Amino acid sequence: MTGDRTRSAITIATYGPADASWGRDLFWAPCVIERGGAFYLFYSARGPVAGDRKSHRICVARRD
């Protein structure tokens, strides 16, 4: 095969817990929705609650 070939690069952003995030581990089932120019990432994660216990919850992160 002859001719010019080009490759497209795809940038993939990933989410990880920030220092202020509630979730600490067991991130699962992400879903991104765009609404009114903002992007919402819904996901489930496990994080600390009272005492030494942990709870698995549905969480949301927003990006304008």
C-alpha cells in the first residue's frame, strides 16, 4: 500500500479521587451526561463514614 497515512490521537480523561473526594475505592459504573453546557459524571464508590466503617454510594462530579 502506498500513500500518506495519518493517525488521529484521542485524548481520554480519567477520574481519580482528589483529596477532597468522598470516594476512596471500588469506583464502578461511570456514566457521563451533558446538560446545559455542564458535564456530570455519575459513578458509584466506597468511602468512609462514622467510625471505621465504609459505605458504597452513588456519587456525582460536575464539570462546567
